Amino acid sequence: MDETILNPSSVNTGKSHDSCCEVDHTQHEVFEEKTLTWDRIGIVLSSLCAIHCLVTPLLILTLPVMGEFFHAEWVHILMAVVIMPVGLFAFWSGYKHHRQAGVLSLGVLGLSMIAAASVLPHEWVEVMEHDIVTIIGSVLLIVAHILNRRACLCHKHA
């Protein structure tokens, strides 16, 4: 992933005083070590989830056996079980640092969409609707992780 997306050299926060935000940055290096890894893992997992949903219909058409495997309910549940704790940790620890509720809310919305799509029985919704919810949730998670990184790396940290 492009390093400038995850580590912008400066973010204009609109604040005119000396501090870039309202957070005590004395522990920033420890915080950044913890959250940078989790946000990167979250971006990769969310991207894989979106790719999975985009590729599955093609697999169903071209490789019936593999398509059934990738579209099995347990695969979606397994993905959600891996994505949920990564996202929750990254967004909550980021929020504790930057206090931007919008970033936290976007991440929770994406996680909720992934969770809902993974636990709803496939018989209740059309395959296409199920995949659309998952793809939208994955995109929201990717955006939220990127915004979380930007919020955690204001210009005083660069």
C-alpha cells in the first residue's frame, strides 16, 4: 500500500494553537507501534474480503467446486471472526488517541455490515444482495482504517 496514504507528512487539522490536537502525545511512539500494525492488517483483511466478494461470482461461473467453497457460509463467518477483533482494536485504540467519533463510527458501521452479512443465512437474502453488503462494508473498513491512520499521525508526529 502507498506509504503516503498511511503516513501523511502533515494533516491540516484547522487548529491554530501549537498542539495539533487535544491529545497528550507523550506516549505517541508506543501508541503508534501498536495501532499502525493493526490498521495495516485491517486494511489488508478488508481488501481481501472485498476481493473475495468480487471474485466469488466468477468462481461460481467457471469453477463450480471452488465457487461453492468460497461462497460457503463458514468462509464468511471465519472472515468476520478474523476481521472483527482487528477492526475493533484498531478503531477503539485510535479513537482513544484522536477522539474523532466519525472515524470510529465509520469503522463500526463497516464492521456491522460485515458481521450482518456473515451471520444472515444465505437463504434469507439473494446472493447478489449479500455480496453487495459485504463489499460496501469492506470498502467502509478500508476507508476507516486509512482515516484512522491519518488522524493518529497529525503533523506533530511526522
